[in-house]
Amino acid sequence: MTASGKYRSQELANKVIAFSISYQRDNLLARGMGLEHLRELLLRLARLFLRCGADLAYAGYWKEADDNFTYDLLRLISAEQEDNSLGGPDTSLRIGKLYNHSAWPAYLDITPRIEAQWINCCRIIRITQQQAGIADEDVVADNKRHYRSARTALNAAVTLSAMRRLSMHAIPIEMPDAPSETAPRIDARVLLGGKADGYSGFVPGIFEEALLTLREKCPLYILGGFGGAAGILAEAILKNDPPRPKELTAAWHIERNQALVRLLESADRFGLPTDCRSTEATLDELFPLLEEARKSPSAVLGTGLTDDETRELLETRSVANAVHLVHRGLLAGP
């Protein structure tokens, strides 16, 4: 609450805060937690950001599933909009929306009806194969009979990587029969859970999104106490041991992920666009940044917290403490 006692504020107005999150069951169970702990933390953070005037970003797909939180966020935004319209001292304050970055071919599942249903809550940013730098002659048609080919798998991975990269910058939004809009760049990112194997693309999504956020020197909040890929990143920072964690080597991923092996074979065969980096190159760039963060996590991650508070954020398993620290850091940040 603000000093005036109002229910909402604009402390984070014009900020876009991204969530990188997915559910990894066994990892959470090993910590005595389950899906509901992950969902509770996500929604408590999202609700707080919305009530402080921020917009949200999440690259989830549009099918109901345990490891997808798109509809959770949409229902939250809709409820906040309805609550804010009922009258009271804060109805003049805007409620943020969700920016959903969706890469080919995932966006083909988004029908006009779905988009229209959530138009007041969400803007969908479709990232095409062409935007990913794939040459016209190599573009795969939007036809499901082509989806089992090696070229399709490669193009999907390349476009997914491009989506993550492009989301760090402003992107025009194409909407039929509507004024043009631009999705703003992401200002900060929260990492929570995430798959370390069984993922789509060249590396775990949370690893790639962490690297891209660090490259752009945007605040990065790693909630490692809730496990998953975020936990691996947090542990790599908190441990002062020189060895590189095996999960941050290409060899570990290649050994465990046959889909990745096939993908890398296709990359060798067909080649990659200039801006797309392979598994080894991505991890080789990420790990030195984590090493640097061991010395000064606050400065490298840009959390707006002290080093001790940042280390606490990296390892806390308390939902309330995680929410408090992220909020405090965002308010103190640039």
C-alpha cells in the first residue's frame, strides 16, 4: 500500500516484467513442494506487479497444462480489471496487460476466437520464421504434414531462440482491423523453476533467457530455492567452487537429450542464421557471467538489493520472502 492508503499504486508504471517459469515435478517434490507452491508464488508476484502499474510478459503457449501458466495470468488480469472497475479510490489507475511472445509454430494454435476473447487482457506477439532470420527458401509451410521433418524441428528451435532474443526489444504487433501497436521491451525478468532437460530448443529456456537478460543489463531475479533450471543457476552463483556445473556444459545435455542431438545434427547439416547460437556457444557465454556474479551478485544481476539480500533471494524457499525481496529490488532499481 502507498502512503495514502490506496489499494493500488503506479510505482512500477511503464515497466514490463517477464516471467520465465515452468513446472518440473520431481525437482519440486524433492524440496517438499508441489505445483501449487509454484503457482502461488507466480500469482502473488504477478498480482503485486499489476497493482503497482506494471505489465507482464510470459511466453507460454495456449493449451491448458500443468507446466503452462498462460491462463492463470490471464484470469488474474481479468479479475484485477473487474475489481478495479467496481469503484473506489483507485479506479483511475490502469491495470497492466500480458504480452505473450509466441514463436512459430506454437502461435498457429491461437485462433481468432481466443485472441478476441482475451483482447482486453493480452497482446500476442507472433515471431515468424522470417523474423528469426530463416531464408525464404528454407521456410516451412504452416501445414501439419510437414511437422515431423528435421527442417521443421530446426526452424522451430531457431524461431524459439529468436523469440527470446527479440522480446528484449520493442516489437511491432500485427492485429487485423486494429490500430498498430508496439510491444515494449522487457525491463526485468523473474526466473522460477524451469526444465533442465526435456526442453524444446538448443538450451533450457531459462538458461537462454537468463543470458539474454544479463546481456541487456536488465534486472534478473533468480528464485533458485524453488528448484529447476533456476535452481541450477542460483547454485552456480552461490557456490564458490571453481568447477563448472555439469548442467552448464553441452556434453551433459547431449548425453541426456536425444532430441537435442538430432537438432544439432540438423544445424550442422542446414546451418544456422547469424544471430542463432548453438548449445555450446550459449552455455560458454552464460557460465562466465555466473562466475562473475559469485563476487558481486547484486551488481551482475542488477537486483537493486544488497549482495546479502541477493544471495538470500537466490536460495529462499519462502513465498512471502521471495515476493518481498523482488518487490523491494524492483522499487530500488533504475
